Amino acid sequence: MEKIVIEVGTSSAAGGAARAIQSAIDYAANLGGGTVKLAEGVYALDGTLHLRSRVRLEGIPGKTVLLQGEERLSALACDADRHESQAAVLHPGRFEIGQTVTIRKADSSMLFGDTVAVVVGKAGQVLHLDRELHATVLLDDGGIVTTQSPVVAAYDCERIELYGLTVRGNEEAVTLAEGCRSAGIYLYGVADARIERCTVRDYKGDGISYQHCADIVVEDCDSVGNAGKGIHPGSGTVRTRIVNSRFDGNALDGIFLCWRVQDSVVEGCTAVGNGMNGLSIGHKDIRNVIRFNRLSDNRYYGIFFRNEKEPMSPSYNRIEGNTLEDNGSEDMGYIGIRMRGYTHDVELVSNRISFSKAPPERTIGICLEPHTSRITLGDNKFAGCALRTHDHWLPDGRHD
């Protein structure tokens, strides 16, 4: 069926890029879906773009840039209580109606306790919001309202597409946006989405994050140089496919499978030069396939199985055909794959683990810590590893 196509250029967005693009998205959604095409150029945004069901937001790869505006924030004027749909601030003039804001503590994220909401009205110091607060934020705890929120977001919708967009964060932002509620591209409660040939860079938080989602495809994307994680699927996300993408040079993990990521695939990706792990997997992350990726020069480990008790362990996963090179550091040690907790029934097959830069006597290919069990090792290749495998269950720590 033919659907509406709306074209937006930088000239038509001159009065406010976010408002012009959002109006086009909403119009297409009201007609049952369609495509919003953004022309080549830099779109300076002073707010979040919210995708709607059955809408495709399309740019020209490498040429359509969504530039995040400066962060504006204010301390709370009184406690912001859970289930209220408002927040009082000392400086209400810093926020406009239609602005997407985050209500949180100033010094640290409250994770899912942070609230990202749209200002729908103002009365004196009070900002009226389009949703209830997820948690109480106390004045005495340094509560703030900030415009540091997603650049592109989608909530509780289905069948959306993002194509050919470059998202550039504001490097001068003060607040680190935690990926549970925010990212350069952020999805929550979304089913059947495709993010293709998109780039997120320099965002003060995670590049791409999606929580409580199903059937999300991320293909041929770059999430690089961000202050958080490269990509962060979690909170019950199922059947996601992350393929042929690059998650390099981020301050935290390149690829972070959070809680209950299941029946998913990470394939043909790179996670190089990240500040923590190349790929981290943990709480109830089961029945996933991690294959044919390059995980190199990360400060922690190439692949890290987090420390979880049973039955929360990251078990029943297959790690196949990956290349892991020169992961680790002086303070973290030099380990290609580190498995902690009660992880069991994992296949590690046909991976290549090598070191050429680390102290040769300190390198371990695969580290199996106490309580791991039923780990299948097959046809893995090792180069420059003092210990190909290190099994804490055995007296001499060696297992071949």
C-alpha cells in the first residue's frame, strides 16, 4: 500500500528543526504511517524527536546530521514525588513547552528511577509533564531537571525504522545520561524496529539503548566515541539482531547485554578500544549467539560473563568464531574471555584469542572461575597466551 512521504529540509526547519521534524512524524502517524525524509544538512535540535508507530525516519547516510542542543538544567524547587505529573524548578525559564526533559539526581543516575518526560504546560515554577514520575527525586539529594535526554526516542510503539541518520551528541553536556532511560537513540517498549546505517557519536551517555523491546534489528551502524556504552539492549529484550556494526572507542562497554536479553544474535560486529569490555553478558541473558565479531584492544576483557548466581547466570549461550586481540590492561589483567558466577552450558568454539602487546607471562586466553560448569571448548586457537585456559577448579589452574 502506498503511504505518505513527507520531505523536510534544513530551510523548512529554520524556525525550529525539532518542531518541524516532529510535526512531520506526527502527521504521518495520524495517517496510519509513512516516511519522513530529511535532506542533507545539519539539523540543530533543541529537543528529542519522538518516533511513532509505522513511521520511517530517513536521512542520507553520512550527510544528514541531527545535532543535539546545549544542556540546560535547573535544581528542583521542591521534592518531585513518585506518581506526580509535574516538577517545580528554580529556573522555569530554561525549559519550553514541548521540551523533553529528565528528572533525576544531579550527581548520579537513578537508573530506571530517572524520568524522561515532555513538558506539556507551565505554571509559575511548575513544569507539567506528559507522564507520571517513575520515582521520587528529593531536593536534599540534589534533584534536577535537565534537557539532557535522548536525541531520537520511541516509546510503546511498533514497526518503526531509522535509516541513514547521524546523531551527534553535545560534548559539552554536564550530565551523563544512563542508558536505562536515555541514549543517543533510545527505544522503550517497542516491537519490530529497524535501525540501519545510522551513526551515534559523542553522546554523553550510551550511543544506542533499547529496553523492554522485541524484534529490534541494528544493522550496519556505528556507535562510537560515546561517554557510555556503544549499544545497550536489556530489560527483557528478546530476539534482537545486532549485525555488521561498529561499537568502538566508547568510555564503557562496546556491547552490553543487560538483563534478560534472550534468543538474540550479535554477528559480524566490532568492539575495539572501549574503556571496559568488548562485550558484556549477564543477568538471565540466555540462548544468545555471539559469532564472527572482532573484540580487540578493550581495557577490560574481550568477552565478560558477569558474576551471577543460579538461576540468573548467563547460560545456554554460544560464542563462535570471534577474534579477540590484545584485550586487558595492567590493573584488569590480560584475559580474552573471562567467565564468572554460576555460568553453565556455554559453547566456546572456533574463537581466536591472541596477545602481542601484553606482558607475555600474564596472558590468559579463557578464564573459567569457580562454579562455572559444563563449558564446551572446541577448536579455539591461541597465540601469545601464557595459559590458553585457566580453570580455577583444578589444582594447578590449567585446563587444556
